[in-house]
Amino acid sequence: MAEAVKPVADRPFNCRILSLDGGGAKGFYTLGVLREVEGLLGGPLYKHFDLIFGTSTGSIIASLLALGYDVEAIHKLYCEHVPKIMKKRFAKGRSAALKALGETVYGKKTFEDVKTGLGVVTTKWQIETPMIFKGSVDQAHGRVGTFKAGFGCTISDAVQASCSAYPYFKRQIVKTAMGDYIELVDGGYCANNPTLYGIADAVAALKYDPSDCRVLSIGCGNYPKPKEGWHKRLYRRVLPTLPVLDKTMAINVASMEQLRLILFKDVQTVRINDTFERPEMATDLFEHNLQKLNDLRQRGAESFASREEDIKQLLLKENA
């Protein structure tokens, strides 16, 4: 379990937050950025961030980082599992492949196993509110007396829920330690960019002053739309609302970033989420071509390079 918050006199001067967007297969871009960040910091990222928040594909990466995985190990898992999931043409198949990933990678690990503060963002389907799985009672904003790490669920269950972009995936039902059954969908419906939730934990729960928070927020990049195959054209006929999902997630990311700039302008933040307009970069969250996914990873590394000095100032400057 993530260590309890230390008394103010004993804990780091600043709270470092890593925030990872949702974006399906485009998480390879995130991994490209993170590989360089890990190299810059010289060690596992859980040792360098007090809170790691993730939505959807970002929740997979965030949870694995919090468990102690290095970025290259996560990249290997992505290469093995992401194409298998995204090749499936229907929600039932994708959800089954996602479940297989969860069982293979996480097993029975729970939120008590994480090595730093973790937040996995999901959305309650029936009452349309966020449900955020956390590893430490110190991140709780209330109901401390009944807090259970991750609501008593496994990390696998939470991550599957965070990635369940309905109707592309089936909705996920979890059973909490209280015996409640809750139907969940992708965290991107409430916060595809989870930065604000990370800041809220640092300020409201961990009691850091906003000026003492440092945030590295990483998106999945923005790309031209790919040409549609026959199965996507069929989807448009059967489920005409499907094209709205990508637009919804993009608007969500932009609105959350705008709110951050308004509400927490004192929080030092580096945001990496570049736009690529060349036609050959066309892709979407269902990309399963490994060469294209490797291209996304390379673009992530290049995005890091363009902001390297800013990241150094954020994370390496004395008392940063």
C-alpha cells in the first residue's frame, strides 16, 4: 500500500504529480514521452512522483508504474496485448481481450500493493459521476473511517472499468468491499485528462499549497482521422453515435486543461500533447499496426525533446 502521508516537517517540500490521459492504442505516444522522463530522472518513476493518475489507457500505464514497472516493461506488454484487443471488431471480443490482459498482467494485485499514490479514473454509468480508485486513505476527501484501498477491488477490475469505452467495450460491473455492485464505463467520460483530480488530491487531501505542486501532464497526441475500413462503415450504420466518442474525449481533454489554467494557475505544470497533421500520421484509439504504434512512440520521444528544458525545470530544479 502507498505509504501514509508524512507529517509536513518530514515530507518532501513539493508534491510531484504525473497525469496520464486516455486514448486507447495512442498510449504508445505516452510511453514514448515516459521513456525519456524515466531516463532523465534516472530510475523508476514511482520513486519520483507522489501521485500518479491515469484514465483509460493512462490507467494501465499509471497502475503499472505505481506497482514498480519500468517503462520498457510496460512497452513490451503494450506490444503484446494492445494489438490483440484493438483487432477485435465487436465490444464483446474487445472486453474479453481486455479482461485477459488484466488477469495476465495484474493477477490478484490490489491497491494495497502500489508503491506510491495512485488514482484510476472511472465513470459510474447509472448516476453519471466519477468513481476514482485510490491506493491510500491519505487521498480520501471524506468517509475516511470506511475507506478501503481501491474500494476493495483488484487493480485489474479498476483498470478494465477505466478502459471500458462504451459502446466500443462492454460496461464493467465491479463488486466493492461493501458488497455493492457498481456498473462502470470509461473514465474518459468524466475526465479523459485526469490532471485536476490529481491536483485536488494534493491540495484538498494531502494539504499541499498549490504553489508547492508540480504536475507533468501527458496526453496521447492529436492525429488526422484514418481512412475507414468496411467494419467501421458498418458501425456507423448500426451505431451512428460512435463517431461522437472521439470528439467527446477530445473536448473533455481540452475543457479540463482550460479549467486547470483557470483554477490552478499557481500550480507549475508542463503539458505534453502535440498535434501531428501529416496524413501518414492518421490513426485512432483502435490502431493495431505495430509499425504505426512504434511511430507514435517515436513522436512521444520527440515531444519530450521539445519540452525537455521545461521538464528539467519542473522536476530537477533545486526544491522543484
